[in-house]
Amino acid sequence: MATPYNASSSTTTTTTTSTVVGQQGINTTIFVTPIAAPSILGLYAFAGAAAIVGSRGAHWYGISQSPLIFWPFILTLGIVQVLTALWAFRARDNLATVFHGVWGAFFIAYACLNLFFAQGTLAFLATDGNRFSEFGMYWITVAAITWVCVAASFAESLIWVLFTACMAVGATMTACAYFTTSVGILKAGGYLIFISAAIAFYQATAWLLEYQYGRPILPSLRLGRHRLTETALLNRGFGEPGVKKGQ
């Protein structure tokens, strides 16, 4: 049910409307709908998929059946991230929309490639020093967009800066590895991607606890316009995603 929001009121009810008078004197009624913070789910999905991809790149494990085992899980998490991007768009969170949308699409494509490898459609899985320039282009594309997300994250929180920066560097190194056949660079990139997953997991957990308890439990280290005071972040209804801009 849509919950209207009255900008002149300090409280939110389920029947309040906000009327805006335009330049031509036309009244416009705006309805807003509180939603759960999309990035909580999206960051957990990202953390799961990135942990698998990063640990695989770091050579912590890997057998010939690995692509067949992992592709359904990575595909599902990628779809969850794309759905998160759509809800972040609804919450008017540009950073989350871009980050979850791009990486969700990447993980879906990564899962499909693993399925092709498992079926023998593609001859090899390039994780052991094989040159795979085409896959390197995948990583270059997402790395470039993630670097932009790093710059935008300085207006969000230090945690966002850390995990997007780790992911950007890890993706850049992985791209270089697929172009140069360097196993060492591939492993280093895998470690950074896994670290990014761990930090993203922390951010999602901090937000989940904060929204559930109505006050910060774990520090989120917000920056810019999102900087926290010692008071609770969440003002029920009025301060929820879908009503306010962002999460």
C-alpha cells in the first residue's frame, strides 16, 4: 500500500498527502512508499558471489567440476543483485543502482560462462595461466565502472569506499592477469575480491542490525551528507528508503 508523505509534517501516516503547486498553478499530489533498504540484500548477494569468484581466482580450491558446482549459485546471486538494483532505483539511490546492476549482470554472465565450460562448449577455464583476452574485457568493463563507484562512495560511507576500492583494484588486476597469463596477478586479484566480499558482508550486517534495532549497532562510518550523529539513524516511516532519497 502506498504511503503518502507530507513534507510539512514531522510524522508520517498512511493517509497523508503532499501537494505541490507548480509554476502554472497546477496542484500535484505525490505518493511515496516506504520499502526495505535494498542494499542489505544486494550486498549479501554480492558478498556471496564475490567470495566464490575471489577464492577461485586466488586458487584456494578448484577441480574440473568446480564450474558445474558453482554456476547455479552465482547465477542466483547475480539475479538477486539485479533485482536489488531495480529496488535501489525506486529508492533513488544512484550508487547502489549502478553497483548492484553492473555486478549483478557480471555475475550472471560469469555463471553462464561456467556452465559453458562445464558442458565443454568452451575448451578451458582460464584460471591457470591461460590467456583469455575476451574474458579480460569483461573485467576491464566492470573495473572501470567500479572505479567510478569508488569516487561516488566518498559521499556515502568509508565502508563503501573500502569494499568498492578493493573490488576495483581486484577486478583491474584480474583483467591484467587474463591478458598477460600471470597466475601471480590473478591470485592477488582474487585475494582483493575476497576482501571486498568480506567488507561488503560487514556493511550489510551493520545496516541490517541498524534497521532492525532502530539504532547503530556496528559503525558504518558514513561520510558527507550521510554522516551519523549519536542518535538513531532511522526515523520510522519518514526516514525509510522509498520516502527519503537513498538508503
